[in-house]
Amino acid sequence: MKKTRKNLYFCDMKRIILTAIIALSLASCSKAPEPIYPVPTDAQLEWQELETYAFIHFGLNTFNDLEWGYGDTPATTFNPTDLDCDQWAATLKNAGMKGVILTAKHHDGFCLWPTKSTDYNISKSPYKNGEGDVVKEFSEACKIYGLKFGIYCSPWDRHNSFYAFPEYVETYHQQIQELTNNYGPLFEFWFDGANGGDGYYGGACETRQIDHNKYYDYQRAKDTVLAHNPTAMIFGGPFQTVRWIGNEKGYSEPTNWCNETENGTEWVPAEVDVSIRPGWFYHENEDDKVKTVNELCDIYYNSVGHNSNLLLNFPVALNGKIHPTDSIRAIEFYNTITNELSNNKLYDAKANADNERGRRFSASKVNDNNSETYWATDDDYPYGTISFSFEKAVTLSKVMIQEYVKLGQRVKSFYLEGCKDGKWFRINTFDETTTVGYKRIVRFNPVELDKLVINFEESRGPLCISNIEAY
């Protein structure tokens, strides 16, 4: 009897130890991958999730048929006949925009709010007999329509007589203080990259150059912006948290790292800025040059689809409203993209992978409609293959992939394959299949298949794929 109890005791201990070993093994397999730095802040990730938002250019240039005002056009020429900020906000909302950045001051120096820093502002115009404040009117309209609000305030001022001298720096910081303190909350503040050159400068009419990294005291400017708007993104200057993609054509390069280069040390995701017309400000002779729906869709896939945010500009017309052509075109564009990406064929498809980092990180996490779960591979597996099987053949022309970027951007290259009736073929895409990041959309001629395979060839570490969709 004692021997039996002893045997049972050792059997129980053996079972307990074995269970513990298995539990430890499973725990180690389900441990999340270590971050690969840099990684985004919560505010940067929230900004990337916006994906599309608008620009508004409206000011003295509008009424003088200019793009870059010299700084010598009278404030009295600003005189919209039927300014309607609600119309702007409603148009942008209907066009699917999540927010908007207003050009409160362009390079000509004219301010769309009654600033105390200069007389060259809206209070010296006929608009509302000098009692108007477009920044206030539009920021309030954005709140009504649920749009995030941002500000563009050009550092360069071609009107101010003290530009390039210390006095102007204080003027500019007063303008930043007014805009960030009185019209928030702001989701983004734009410091443009155009700095110095020829201008009116109070009648001097000369060329003035400055060292833009030192002259404006950007550290103080950044501190002012964030003091009132701690989650605001900053565009331009040496302390930017988002960056210009490098062109105004509406596309980012196929290889696009949020840390600028593969080995970059700072997370600075890209923003693509482009106007719905050739110009940034309204010109009547461009009424027939508004971008087509196809052009706008191509811009979307080459910006949002290339791991960038899209900032689409709307030039407000002379009457103070967004032109009907621009409005209709933008809404048609939004509806087209919505329709093209409305029927995810992977929603209920079975996913399998050649490597999984335990149950918590299985292949099924890429189409579970949860952005906080993800498929991950083992530490020694910086590549991987995931496949999706369909009960009946489907026709696809687009694949969307998203990484779990909270742990860093990883994927360097991938390619797509399909299978139909047992015959395998490589899918030839219009878009290069290199980096992924927050979002990558690849397009191709429609193909019929009963199995889709994505081969991740190279990564900076174990894969962390949060979402895959196909249309």
C-alpha cells in the first residue's frame, strides 16, 4: 500500500513537472516580439489612422489671381461676397475627409484672423466691415461637422518690413501663440519649407536670406504648439513629427519607411500634399482643369496605399465657397474608393501560415477585424508565407496589408501568388511590392483564383502583420 502511494506520488510529481514544462514552453512561444525601433508615439499612430484630410488655401492671392503673393497687394482686396465656412466643412465631410488644415497665413504675410501682431490682416479688409475672423469661423464649422482642425502659418513673410531681423521672429511667435491658444484643439501645425527670397518687405522690395533652422527659434515654436495642443503633429522645421514626401504630385515612392530610411532612428511618417487643381489658390482659368476621379483614385493608391497620409487641397473660390466642380469631383472620388474597398474577400477566408509564434499570434489574426491582434513569426524567422483558401473561386484586383507598427516597421519585400484549379501563378502587380508599414495597397489586373498566397521575402525581424484584405 505504501509502495503504491509512493508510485502515485512520483507519477503526480512527474505530471506536474511535465505540465509546467509545457506551460513554460507555450508561454515562451506566445511572447510578443521585441520592438524594432523606432516606433510611433500614440499621437503619431492616431494621425496615421486619419489617412485622408484636406487643405484649404484662401486669402489675398485668391482675389489677385496669384499663387505666391509678393506681399504688396492691399488688404482691402480681400472681399468674398458669400463666404460660407459651413459649406467648406460639409463638402469635406461628404468627401470622406477626417480633418482639414487652413492656410491662416501664406508667404504674402496676410493673416485670415484679426491678429495683434500686424495690420496686414482681415480686420483691414471689407469683409464683415473689418469684424471677420475666418480662422474662428472655420474652426467652429469643423467642430460642428466632426472634422479635426489644423493650421498653416508660413514662417516666411514677404510683407513684413522686419523679416530677416530679430523683430520679425517675435512677431511670428506672437502669431503662433494666437493661433495655437485661441482656435484649438489642433491636430497638425504646418511650418512650410519656403523660407526667404525676394519680397516687398514694407516697400524695400529686395531679396533677404535667413538660416531657417536657426532664425525662427523653432524650439520655442514647437514648445508653444505642444503646450496648447500636446498631440498635434508638426510639419516642417527641425523638430517635425511628420514629413513631406518630397513632391506635390500626390504620390510617395514605392519603398517608404516611416523612419525615412530603413536604418532611420526617428519615426517620422510621410504626408503627401497635392491640390485638386493645378494651383493651390483659386484661378478661374482652372475651372476645367480639376483632377478627374481616376486621377484622384490613382493619387489615393499612391499615397495612402504607399504608407503615407493624403493631404488634398481645395482652393476656395472668389465668392468664398468651394467650387461646385471641386466639390462634386471630391465626393465622387470618395464614393469610388469606398466602393472599390467595400467587399473584403478575405473576411471569412481560412488563413494558414508556414510559421506561427504560438496561438496568440496565429495566421487567423490577420482577418479577425481586430487591429490589436496580429500574426507573428518566430524570432529566427524574418520571412514567412501566409495563404487564404476560398470555397469557391473569387476574382481579385487589390490586396491591402498592414503591419502592427506599434512594434516598428519591418517588411522589406513580398510578392503575391494565386492558384486556380491546382495551377499556380505569380500575380504581376502594378505597384512594387517592397515596404508595407501602416498600410500598403497593391493593384493588379483582375485574376480568378481559389487560393491567395503572400510571400514575405525579407523583414527586419519576425513578421508582425495585423491586417490583410483583398478586393
